[in-house]
Amino acid sequence: MSHPVPFRIVPIDAVLADRTRRELRSPQYGHPATVELAKGYGPCRQCLRTFRSGEEDRILFTYNPVPKASGLAQPGPVFIHKDPCEAFAGPGVPSELRGLPLFLEGFGRGTWTVRREPVDAESIEADIAALLRDPAVELLLIRNAEAGCFVARVERGQ
């Protein structure tokens, strides 16, 4: 029997999100950021809640979720709420992510893809734990299965 692997879901850094809101530029690349009324679910990469389509403003900007020390960059588009929101810091997987089409992407040294696995609401914790038990996986990202974009990072430990 395999034991669960403790993990935590990590949203984008609050300092980067605040800087994006203030400057309306990608804090990592300097590209202009766009403010628009939400036309889809997102989610917000800071609070990890879905957007209320047609009701909330969101900011679209370029973001690289891969730490510089890990090698090859993987920039792409992400959304955050236009107005400040509280960064997700809870245990487990945020409830609003559970119903979204997601996949897990595990990287080894140098960020070369080791594994990609689709997930569903009932098995997401088990799927995360299985990938984290793989010693070849050094970095684990949650991505949107429809758009392929980054949602959150997963770290080993509580």
C-alpha cells in the first residue's frame, strides 16, 4: 500500500500579482497586461478561485512558473483578479479547481517533461501524490487541460 505524499498548492507570488496590478505589465517580462471583464472561468492564479464571467474584471499577463534555477522557461498567459484578492494558502486542492479540466505536468532536472497526467475531481490528490513519489519529478505544475496554461505549482511537504 502506498502512503499519501504531503503536498501544498502554491499560487503565484503575491508580490508579483500586486506589481502586475500596479504597473499593468508582466513583472517578469515587461509586456503590457490587459484588463478585461471576465469571459471565462480562469481561474485567478493568486486566490485560485474561478472568475464570475461577465461580473469581475481580470488582468491577463505573461507569467513564467518555472524558477530560474530550474532551467528552461515556460512563459504563458495567466489571469488574476484586477482587484486585490487573498492568495490561496489552504490545505489540499482548492475546491474551485476540482471541477476544471486539469492535467499535471512533472519536470525533472533542467525542466524536461518527465510525465503528464490528466486528473479529475475524485482522484486529484492521489494523482498528485503519485507524481510526487516519482524521484525523477523535481517540479510539478497544475495546468489547464483546455488552454494548456499554468494554474498553480505543487510542492512536496505541508
